[in-house]
Amino acid sequence: MTIDEYAAWAAMIAKVDEHPSNERLSYLGLGLAGESGEVAEHIKKLLRDGWLDQAGLVDELGDVIYYWACLCAATGQQPSELLKASAARINRRLGEAASR
């Protein structure tokens, strides 16, 4: 399954349509923030306890991807295109940093 196929599947599961309401967008954004917080919680516990629940972290990362994919679909974006644009921005920043 490609990331674009996953996003289409996630949007169907989340019942995201072409023109989501502000409430739906808010729900998805808060879901993404909440799941990102769960990832942060696993990292905090690693720092505190000295061990990582890797399976739990992986589960939460999957949940982050789900909400991110839904938001991509809700805003009419192809995840693969967003990933390409992100990589280009990061490479540009790395090039700028290297030239300093």
C-alpha cells in the first residue's frame, strides 16, 4: 500500500469528504496533536526510566500517520507530494546551513 492509498483508505474510514467542516478539521487536528503527545510520552518515559516501549511507540506512530493522512485528504493534498516538498525544503535548509 502506498502512502496515497493509505490516505484514501483513512479518509474513507474517518468519513472525510471534499469539504470537511471546521469541526471535522478540528477533530482531526486535535487527534494528530493527541497522538503526537502519546509519542512524546513514550520518549519521556525512556528518559525517565531508561527503557523504551518500542511496540507502544510504533503503535502511536501509526496513529500519528492515520490522523496526518486524514488531514492530507481533508485538505485535498496527496501525501506523496507533501513528502516530496518536505524533503526538498529540508535539503534546501541543509544546503544553506552547509554554505554558512
